[in-house]
Amino acid sequence: MSIKDDLNATREDSKTKNLKIVIAIGLFFFISNINALGQDSLLYTFVKSKSTDSSYNLNPVLDSVCNLNEFYRPNFTKRYSFDESMKLLKSLLEFEGDTSECSVALGTYPTSNPNRPGSCIYPLDSNYTTLTIEIQALFLFNMLIEHKAFYIACYPRLQAKKIGCIDHDKLFEMNDPRVKLIYSYYRTWLEKCEKKKSFDIGGYPLDESGYSWL
């Protein structure tokens, strides 16, 4: 091979190397943009994350200006835009049917609703030992729309009766099939809010349904 041939080969190798570098840089920026778009699509939604080998939790994806300590305060929907609030609430309803175990322990919270027996300590029973993700999602939904802390629910368990004294015969059990009906009430309520472009529609999802939270 002549010197001229060697130079031509070197130039070709250099072009090939430069082309590979350009392609690599292009792929880097393409993947980075895809990741950024993916993160943006999750903004103002709840995501499920693993807490232990067998349990999970739901966490909101928020922008850098949001304070998580302030996030769950009452009147959330008045502190965030309608679209941001709607996106978060819709994402919670996507967990319908998820019966995996939630890492949050069952417990009673101090209610602000005078019609609820907030001083009661609800005992665990064989039919309700852990919190599931689908129930946790609805409980978080309540926290985001209520005007006072734990007004809608002070314990994450449902019953087939209106607010008042506990009737153990009407309590929902673990993975109760009626949860599907409860989700339909929440979806209907959210659709009404979306149509009105407001969360002030004169009530909460289970009002007049015959079902309530403890």
C-alpha cells in the first residue's frame, strides 16, 4: 500500500470515528430528552414505590417549589391550580384494584367532623389486618379535597351506612368487592368537578351514597 493509500485510509478512519462520536452525542441528548419528558409526564401525579420486600407506598411527584410537609394540609385544591389538582386526583383513581400491601400502618386520626366518633380506637380484626394500596389511594384523595383535617375519614375503612356509630356488620372487609362501587362514586364526583371547573360542588364523593368512611 502506498503512502497516498495510507493517508486516505487514515482520513476514512477519522471520518468514521467522528461520525460515531456525533451519533453517540445525538443518542445521549435524545435519551436525556426522553427521560425529561417522562419525568414531566409524571409531574403532579402519584406513583407507587416499594417500601419493603412486600409493601408499597404512594407518593406525589411534585416540582421543586412544592413543600411536601405542606402538601397534605386541608384545602389542597385551593392552594394548587385546578389542573394540577385534577391530575393528582385522577392519578389516585388509577390504583383501583391494586390490593398489594401498603406500608402505612392502620391507625385512627383526630377528626374535625363532629359527626364522627373520632375518639374511638378501631381494633384490628381478622378481616382487616393491613391497608391496601387501593384503599390508601382513596384515603389520600379524601385528604386532598376535604376542607378540614380528616373530615371525610379518620380511619381508612369503609362501611355500608352513613356517618355515625360503627355497625360492625356493615364494615368492609379486606379486598371487599364493593370497593369497585366506591371508586365509581369518586369518579362521578370528579367528573362533575371537571365539568364545572371547580371542586366546590356542594359535597363529597360519598354524600347521599349510603356508604361512608369510619
